[in-house]
Amino acid sequence: MKPSTQRALFLVPWIVSFALFSTYPILFSLGVSFAEYNPFKGGFTGFVGLDNYRTIFADGLFWRSCLNTILFVVGTVPPTAVLSLLLALLIERTGRLKGILRTGYFIPSVVSLAVISLVFKYVYSKQGLLNLVAGLFGGSGKAWLLDPNLALPSIMAMDVWASIGYYAIFYLAALQTVPRELYDAARVDGAGRIAIFREVTLPWIRPVVIFVVVVNTIRAFQVFVEVVIMTRGGPMGSTMTLVYYMYEKAFHRVDIGAASAVAFVVFVLIMFFALIQTRLLREVRASVG
């Protein structure tokens, strides 16, 4: 048996699992989005064409979910990218404490998001830690998760806090690959810290910046656990996101066809924003380079 054939055989288990657990569910969901499907009535009950898409596009709650999801992405991705980079730069300069700080800031990333959401649900409660601290400084307590104007920003703040340690690890790895000779040459030329960061560090780690922004965007568009645990889309739909809207359609209203249509709308939005971000960041890289 040829070596190439042997290598191909090693790929068979992965190809089979990918086909069964990834490709088939995606194609099945795509078919369901154009049909009426009810698992309690024998599955497919008829082809409806674009009716499922027309149904969700005519639903005001769907558009509210789109807006909330985009606000969540815009409100979490840039702060997370910037704060995680600043955190990585800070840890990089700490010397002997680098390992301890790296472990400490990474801990929230290995804790279940469900657990973090439960903890913050208490922190944001009327008698929670946040209002307690605010009271010490003369502030008044707020119902953070019951106020339509504060609920989504509160979840966004929690998400940024929980994510910066994870992405800081990527930045730390990238910072350690920057050649010391470039820093030495910049210092010889009289460059200060800000100039060195702008002209040496940032161009070198730009691929990691692109990676962090795109991956975090994909994750942010799929926000669900925080919403289902902390607010269940309320109050007054202020935290209703696309994935939670899809969950409501599928498991509360048993409208699998409409839920599948929402899933592909989410897919298109993720691809659209990821491609735009990648192109913009590459153009910036080209202009800097």
C-alpha cells in the first residue's frame, strides 16, 4: 500500500465524523428552513419555500433581536480586543510575576460561562455586590438586569470581563515572537515607547489582532448562555438576541422551520462582518507596512 493511501486512510474517521456531525446537520437545517417541520407530527409536513424567511422578517421581535445582537458585537469586540492587548502588554512587563498574573487572568476563561453568568446575576441584583459598592460611595442602587436601558450593557460588561484574559494569552504569545533587535534598533533611533509600539509591536502582531477580532466577532454573534441565564431576553425584549430568538422559536413555539431560517440569517451576518473586518484590517496592515 502506498504511503499516500495510508495517510488518506487515517483521514477516514475524521471525514466520516465531519460528514455525520457537521455537514449533514447543516444541510438538513438548510432543507428545514424551506419546509414546515414538526418533530411531534412526523417531521416534514410540506415544502413552504421562502415562507419561513418571510415570517421572521415580518416579526418585529426578530429585528429587535438583530439590533441587540449587533449592539452586543459592537459593544464587546472592540473593548475586548483593546483591553486584552493592554493586559498582555502589562503582563509582559511584570518580569517574575508574569506566570502568576497570566494564570490569574486566564482563570475566568476556564470557568463555565453558565457559572459566571449566575455569579454576575447576583452581582447585578438589587442587594448585590455592585449596588453595595455603589452605596459605599453614596450611589443609589439600580436594578441592573430589570432596567431595559441597563440590562444589555450589563451583560456586555460581564462578557468583556470574562473574555479579556483568554485573548490576552494570544497577544502574549505574539509579543514574545517580536525580535528584540527591532526594539533595540528603534531605541537607537530615539523612538519612545508609544512610537515603538506603533511602528514595531503593532505591525508585527497584527495577524493576531485580526484573529482575535474575527474569532471574537463570531463568538459574540452567538451570544446565548448569558441571556438565557441572566434575563431570558427581557426586560421588554431589551436583551433578546438572534440565537435566543432562534431558541424561543425552536423549543418554545416548536417552529423548527423558522428557527432554521434564523440560523442561516445568523450565519450570513457572521460571514459578512467577519469578511469586512478581515479586509479592513488587512488594508490597514498594508498601509502601515
